[in-house]
Amino acid sequence: MDDIIAARSQMALSLGFHIVFSCIGMVMPFFMAVSHFYWLKTNNVVYKNVTKAWSKGVAIFFATGAVSGTVLSFELGLLWPEFMKHAGPIFGMPFSLEGTAFFIEAIALGFFLYGWDRFNKWFHWFTGVIVGVSGLASGILVVAANAWMNSPAGFDFVDGKYLNVDPIAAMFNDAWFSQALHMTVAAFVATGFAVAGVHALMILKGQNILFHTKSFTIAAIFGCVAALLQPLSGDISAKDVAKRQPAKLAAMEAHFHTEKSASLIVGGIPDEKNKRVDYAVKLPGFLSFLAHGDFKSEVKGLDSIPEENHPPVAITHYAFQIMVGMGMLMMLVSVLYFTALWKKKHWLTSRWLLKLFVTATPLGFIAVEAGWTVTEVGRQPWIINGIMRTADAVTPMPGIVYSFYIFSGVYISLAIIVIFMLYRQIKMVGKLYDLPAKK
């Protein structure tokens, strides 16, 4: 493993773990706020118990997310010094604002966790909402920085120098809205399905049925609504990628040849040597529609892009197919769930529907990981699209491979600790949270 592969692998590992913590930290506070609202409006103690249980989960993921996020910020400087030397002054604003949002989130979470029976009940609820809003803002700001790497703006690149820097234009680059929207909806999908799946499993086991049913309903509605909205944000993202990163779109679809009425490829095995895709289902004209809103428009293929600027086609294509496939499966589950809510209420207590949600538990996060793979691998060989190559940004210091091994151990350990703590929280629901109202 050479140093650039080691550096990229370490960043991939770090991002892969951090994105899970970030998604849950962005979304779970909203679940918590809804259950808390129901407690305040109905005085049903089950909702209070659900809120307290979820708040401990939020605290666990906030702590682990803070650790993994701090590691990532150091890695940017240590692994990619040439990148940060030039990019830092340009896109540093969203990172600075993210730090502000993080501190607001920390303060609000402290108020919420220790504010039971101490604050006005609606002020206490409001602190929980602030946790969610600030967490969501943190995620959007970080995505804005990543969007800048895909659609660099806010500077003039002249003779290898970065001049006339405009941090506002850099932060609100042309890709930030589509990426932020797609990632936000994805976070709600992934977290909603994961939380609903866990509670569905506990219902199937016959443990604390009412507690887990209330929890399941809130999480499932969030997740299913987001799953049905996700194709809309995906369409916006696809059109943006087609316009600004045609090489990425071509790799996503293994689209080797520029053509009009381009076919959308479902599945298939890319053959980069012979410039074709084997065993694929082709939908004529649908790629043209996806990219440009017109079934007959021309879509650039990899043949129109210099070969040294081609992304890895197979990885990008497979990751894109996985992301879309997971999304379609969750849409199907969502349609069945809303059918149960509106037309077939007896389905809601059926074991097959609960088992379906249990099976779907990891699908959202698989889709998120695949989506970020598309975003990052599909941009290669650039770290700043069209401006700086990844190979030119990596640190010249030797021994990065050992750093990769060490951080792999750190993240695996962190994952084991988080899983253990969450398992303990779930097992202790009956003793810690699902308690009768105090008289």
C-alpha cells in the first residue's frame, strides 16, 4: 500500500464511521422533540420515557461524533497539507461556522439532559429542538465544504495561485444546495429506518410493547416520508452532477460513449478495457432525461474526457447502483407502511411488516456509505475538481500506512464501545425508561 492509497483509505475509514454518527446526531433530536411534544400535550408518560431513552442515545452519538469529527479535522491538515494550504483560506468559513453550531448543540444538549423538572416545560422542549436545528446546521455546513471540492468557487486560479478569495461565494457554491438537500433527506431516511428497525425487533420479542410501538411509529413515519421524498432530491443532484461533473455521471452509469437518447443502465458489470457494460438492463433515453430533463438530449461519455481524468468506473458504478437499489427497497417498505396507516390498519400489528422493518434496518446507512463513495471516488483524480489532483495534495511524510492501521484500530474500538452502550441502553429499557408515572 503506497502513501496516497493509505491516506485515502484512512480518510475513507474516518468518514465512513463519522457519517453514521453525524446522521444520527442530526436526526435523532427531532425524533426526541416529537415524542417530548406528545408528552407535553397528552401527559402520556410513555412519551416522556421514550424521550428520556432517546436523549441518552443522542448523548452517546454526540460524544462519539465529537471524537470522530475532531480526528477528521486533524487528518485534513496532516494527510493533505498542500490541499489545506490553498483551500483552507477559501472554504474555512463553513468549518468555522460548523464549530459555532457544534458548541450551540453542546450547550443545548446539556440544558436538555439536566433540565428535567428544573426549567419551564416548554423552554426545556425548545432546548431539545435547538439540539436538532444546530446539529442539522453542522451537517449542512460540512456538506457545503465538500460541495466546494466538487464545484470550486469564490476565487480566481491564475498561474497556480488562488487570488481574489470570496469565502461567501465559496460556501454558497453551485453544488451546495443539491448536496445539502440530498444528504439531509438521506440522514432522515437512514436514521428513521435504523431506529424503527430496532424498535420493531423489540416488539417482535414481546418486550415493553407500548414503549417500543410509540417509538417505532415516530421513527417509521420520519423515515418513510423521507424515503418517498429522496428521489426528488436525487433528481436535483443528478442534474447538477451532469452539468458540473460529467465524468462522475459517466462513471456512475458506466457511460463510455457520448450519445443522444442515452440509456439508463440498471446493474451490469463495467468492462473498462473494451468500453462496454455486460449483463445490464438498459432503459433507452432515461439517462438523458435524468441528466437534462429531455429524453433525446446528449449525455457526455467517458470518451469525451481525457483518460487521465477518468474516475474509477467500476467502484463508482457499483456504489451508485447500491445506493439506488437500497433507496428503491426503502421506498417499497414506505409505500406498504403508509398503506397500512391509511387503508390496512390490521397490518400495523402484523409480524410480517415488523420483520420487513427489521430487515430494512441497515439499508439507509448502506445507501449513505455508497452515496459518499460515489461523491468522493467519482471526483477522482481531483481533490479540488479541475484544479488540484489528489496525488499533488497528499503529505510527503512517509509511513502513512502505519497511521492507517492505528486509526483502523481506534475506529473499530470506538464502534465496539458504541454498540455495547446502545445494546445496554436497549436491554435496560424496562428498568431505566419504561416506568409508570409517579403519583
